[in-house]
Amino acid sequence: MAPARPRRIRIHVVHESRMLAEAISVKLKTLLPGSSVDGWTKSWHVYTNRDQSVADVVILYNELGNGSPTPAKVSALAPQGTGIVVLGSTTYAPAIRRVLDAGAHSYVLLTEPTDVIAAAVAAAFRNEEFISGEVQKLLADDTAEAVPQLTLRELEIVSAYLSGSGSSVPETAAQFGLSAETVRTHISHARRKYASGGEPITKMELRRRMIHDGWILQ
């Protein structure tokens, strides 16, 4: 059953595929009368640097390939009063939970029907949380061991340092406008949190463990 007709909802889709954004727009016009996808951007950088007004609801793709972690993006959007629906393929419960804890109103799996996205958008517009049945099962079945907890700043910097083939400390420092020493400090904090028995941890091993724990993407 489609959600009740709301006033107009301005939606912005941040996803690498324009075709997907257009498909979402077509489906939502039927499932959620009054809604419209007013904008699409292919990257987080483009979205944050655009001149347009803030959307009512942002549909944000979890697997954007720019190295910036989704919880950090969500935390940046939340103070704007924007409804936030994260769309992704990961079924790893700790990673989903971190996105929700950062302030997202919903996490929707790419495999879920479009009416679930419509329900999530309607809830986000009302500033309400929406958890689909599939995501509820994932969160309820979460028996993963506790993972080291990184601050959002540590996550931003370490993710950039470890992204892709890996960046150097000077390159990461330049990206954030920080000193190399500050970047080394954040990396050192992350390494200590992941170190077992006081043994040093290499860059490759840190990346492997953070991918495993859902902190960063493959």
C-alpha cells in the first residue's frame, strides 16, 4: 500500500549512475505522489559544492567511490535538517548500524523493492526513522564481535589514507589541509585501536581489518 499523499518532496540523488537516479524518479512519482527528484550528482564532492538549495530528502549511495566514509557524509547532512536515506549493498550489520547512528533516517538495500525506498523517503521527510523488514533481520541477527571504535575524524583521515592503492601521509595532509604530523597522529590512534597484544600493525593489515569491519569499502 502506497504512503499517503504528502506535500511536494524535493529529492536529490547522490549516486554514480544517472540511470538509477532517473529510474528512482519514475518509480517515486507513482508510489509517492507529490515527490520529485529535483537533482542528481554523481559524487559527494559535486553535491557539497553545488549552488542549489538544500533538498528535503537526500538519497545517498553508500558505495560512492571517493574514499570518504558514509557516516561522515551523513553527519555532515544531519545538521541541515535534510531527510537522509542511504542506499547500499552491504549487509554487514555493524556498518549499517554506524550509518544509522550517524543520523540517517533509513538504510535501504539495493535488492529491496522500490516501494521500500518510497516508504523510507516519506519517513525521512517527516524526520522519522524507517527500518525495512530485511534490515531489521540483519540488525537482529548481528552477532559480530565488538570492533574498534574510531571517531569520525579518524575515520575520514584514515579512510583517505587507505583508499584505493593507498595515499601517502603528505597527500592525505594536503587533501584535508592539515599538517603531516596531525595526519600521522590520527593514523597512529587507529593503529593502536587495532593493534593486538601491542604488536605493530602494517598499513595493509590495517586496511584489511577496516574493510572486514565495515569501516571502509573494498
